[in-house]
Amino acid sequence: SNTLLSVVLSVAIACARTPPASATIHQHRMPKPEKPSTGVAFPLVKGTRSSTAAGKAVWIRAAKSVEGGEALAVQIEKEKDWRHNYVPHIVNLTRLSVKSSSN
């Protein structure tokens, strides 16, 4: 009858639009492919790309390159809140750089 045919067609259409439960579960287990990077690709740090970690490493290297900068390099490395507390370290590095005969 028309009513039965209508129900069967409705169910068939709904099933065609809905992926099987196993496919949905499987999709959530698969990691998303990483998008190709463009421009500067900072190194991965704890699963994210951190410009802070890369920048801090540059400042540590700069501190090590001036006379008396080893202690400052250690202080920079130990700084927990670099994003908010970097200014005094950069000022100290500038002072060391001015005093250094190798610069």
C-alpha cells in the first residue's frame, strides 16, 4: 500500500543520509591531518606551535653570546611567564651588550 511504501522510502532516505555508527566512531578516533604550513612554521612544543618558545630560545642564545651573559641566559631559561616578564631580561641583555668588548 501507499502508506507502507511511504514509510519504507522515508526510512531508506534517512539511512542514506546518516553514516553508520561505526563510521562516526571511527572518524573521531582518527587524528585530523595537519594542514600544510605556510610562512614561518615555529617548532612544535607540547603539541602546539609556540612563537614564545622560539623567541625565548633566541634571547637565551643572545645572552650566552655576550661577556657575562651566562647567568642572564639561565635567568631567561627559568622565567616561567616570559610573555609578561621579558622586558627586564632584555634590558639586562642590552646593558651587558653595551659593556661587552666583543660587541
